[in-house]
Amino acid sequence: MSEPILLAEGLDRSFGGIHAVNDVSLEIPEGSLHAIIGPNGSGKTTLFNLITGHTRPSAGRVRFAGQDITGMPYSKVARKGLAKSYQITTVFPLLTVFENVRIAAQAAEHSYVFWRPADRIKSVVRHTEQVLERIGLAHERDTIASNLSHGDQRRLDLAIALATSPRLLLLDEPTAGMSPTETAATVKLVEELNADVTILMIEHKMDVILSIADRITVLHQGEKLFEGAPAEVKSHPRVQEVYLTGSL
Ligand SMILES: Nc1ncnc2c1ncn2[C@@H]1O[C@H](COP(=O)(O)OP(=O)(O)OP(=O)(O)O)[C@@H](O)[C@H]1O
Ligand SMILES: [Mg+2]
């Protein structure tokens, strides 16, 4: 078997007296859709930040696409093909949908070599249009980002991440605050994107995850409580217990 696209080993991080992430390891095979679930404050976002270089781990290693990226700043990690779409949106509110995606596409297109600037601009514009089409935002291309519906703003987040042509996409609660209809559309979109890109996503809505994930890691108080296929997670007594207490 080939090396996993992402390998995290023994990641650890405390904030003052809070052990936010406690010796967590992850192995994500290329092409898979892996989910992380857990109650509020269980360390999900911190684990993402340790992977992306936003927070330095006090212990542990991260390998991405065969390279050690532990402690590397996100700007550098992103250029290697790891993109994130966060709970906190990264959209420029006063720019149009098209401009927001174009900026991300332009920042990432360093890998192509064009002799004429006009060709480079054309290529970025084409790529931006393709991403908007893919995400279902083409009809909103000239809308100012802050005027989009909440669901479309989250889609724009996804488009910005996708514009960098990542090999691994990290999504932190992509359906947060969405209506059931918007949630269903986003779930479908995430599934479609997974045809081309490996996805690691945090999700609160259990039903959402059970239907699309290949594997699920359950975090509880910073530790890995369980990891397995959706059916195993669903029937695991400890996971059920955490759910029934209403903390998820
Ligand atoms: N920068 C920080 N400084 C201090 N404490 C932090 C920091 N980041 C996270 N924490 C604490 O670490 C713990 C884990 O937080 P984290 O945000 O990773 O949880 P989460 O699982 O993403 O929660 P949620 O479901 O609410 O998004 C919490 O107790 C949180 O208060
Ligand atoms: Mg979080």
C-alpha cells in the first residue's frame, strides 16, 4: 500500500491547564473522506491547527505527501497542496465572489510556468470559472460576498480552498449554521469533491457524517475515544453514551 497522504503521530498540545489534544494519531489514505467528531471543546479544531501549522504541537509529528511538515507555517504547507476551509470564514466581504476565488487561484498558480503574462491571467480566470461552476456559484460570480446567503458564503469558503488545487482539503464544520436544505446540498458537494481530493472534515451533525465518511475518528476531551467505519462508530457503546448525554 502507498504511503498515506497525511500521517499524524502522537500530536499533543496544552493551553495552560487544558490538555486540548492528547497524543492523537491519524492516518488518512489518499482519496478517502475521513471525519472527526466530538463534543464541543474536545480538541477538533486544535487538532486541525496542529496539522496545518497554525498551532505548534508540543509533541508529535505530521507528514504530508511524504514530507515532514511539523511546525511548518501554513503559508508553506498550503503551497504543498493542503488547503483548509475554516469555521471562521476567510472571505473578503467587500469583493465579489469571482474576485475572492481569483485571488486564491492566483496565489496558488505559481506552479505553472507561462512566458506571457496574458496567458497567465487567462489561465487563472479559466481556473476561477471552473471552480465556481464546480461549486455551483457561477450564477453569483458578480455578487459582493457579504450579500450572499449564509449557505452560499460557506460555499464560497469551499471555492476559495478548492481554487488552490489541493491534494488534501480540511473542512471545519462545513454545514455549521446551515438549513437542512443547504446542509443536504453541501453534503452532496463534499461527496462530489471527494472524487478528486482527499477530505478530512470536522462535523457536528452525526447523520451527515454517517452517510458520507469512509472512516470516523471520535475525539473526547482531547483524546481519541474511537476510530472506525460509520457503522462501527454508530454502534459503539462509548460513542452512544457521549451522544446520549447530549454533548455532541
Ligand atoms: N488558543 C487557545 N488558547 C487557550 N485555550 C484554547 C485555545 N484553543 C483551544 N483552546 C481550548 O482547547 C480545548 C479544545 O478546543 P477546540 O477549539 O479544539 O475544540 P473543538 O472540538 O473544536 O470545539 P467546537 O466543537 O466547539 O468547535 C477547549 O477547552 C478550548 O477552550
Ligand atoms: Mg472547533
